[in-house]
Amino acid sequence: MADVTIQVVQGLEAGAILRKLPTPITIGREEENLVQLNDERISRYHAKIQANEDQLILTDLQSTNGTRVNGHFTRMRTVQIGDQIALGRCLLVIGSPEELEQLGEDLSIPDAHETVGDDPGDLPEAFPLEPPQAPTGLSANQIAEVATLVEFVRTEMLTVLNQIQDSPDHPEREVRLPDDAWHRLQMLPPQLSRYLDDLIEPQQD
């Protein structure tokens, strides 16, 4: 994916469709950026989108006010068609209207600028389309390092879940979660186990 289309949904440039931009794409206030946005809350060189094989990688360039993807602050992550990138007062969407229509996406998400902590009871989905995929094409050492990190997170989560389930009844310490939130939390260790399988299995061939 070498060329990227970006729509400006909010901000002074709202309505602009920047088609087939070649990567890497820099975003910021300066004229030298491929995507220039006139907003004093946006840094001179705020963020960058680059292609790595068939993936797009968004990096915040140590901006003053940060970069959010689907409402969540991020320093670096992969992005895909339909993802919303918020910088200052501007909101960008990856993909052309035609590409979004194929996905069945619309741009009328009211909480696109909502961030973690704004409303703890109603956070936006960080990955609304699907969970990220396990990386491919890694060396054996890189696979081992990533697998170790995933295993660390998985075992820590299992430890916490077991302590919640096995703890004595102390009302003053009771943790209350809605049923759907508890279900999502319980589904994370199996998801991490699937990531481990996806990472390790190719090395067993």
C-alpha cells in the first residue's frame, strides 16, 4: 500500500480529500508537510504515516498535544482504512469515500475526538473494525522478543483475573464491571494466546 487517500473531516480544511498521497506522509502546520493543517494546536511536524510492505504505520513526532487514533492517544501504531486520526482540532480519516463505502463505514461518529479519561463509562473503540494482526516476517530473535512481551501481558492478566475471582468477599474493595466489560476482559488472555500461536507456529515448520 504505497498511496494513501486522506479525508479531512473536521478543522479549517474540512471537506478536503487528499487522494493517492505517496508515503511517507508528514502532517503538520509547516508548508513542507505533505498534509498541511492550519491549527495552532498542531505541531510544525506533528505526525508521519509510512508504509511497510502492506501496512501503514502512524508515528507521533513528539508533538506538543499528541495524536489520537479512534479517540485514543498513541505514539505509534498501524492504521487502516476507516481509522480516524485526531490532531488538535482536526480530524482525518484514512481512505476515500469509495473505500469507506465498500467497508460500510460512515463519518458520523459523534465521539471521534473523545479520549480515554473524558468519559470512563463510554470510551470509543480503539480498533472498531478488527483486532490488530500478529506481525509477520520477523526474525527468530524478533519473534522470541515479541512472544515474550505477549506472554508477560497474558500471564499478568490471568493473575489479576484469578485474584478477582478467588478473592474473599470484601465489599469495600469490590470491583464492579458491567457484564460486557467483564466478558471483554476475560476474552483478552485467549486473544493473546492466539497471538502467541500466530507468532510461533511458522517457526515450527
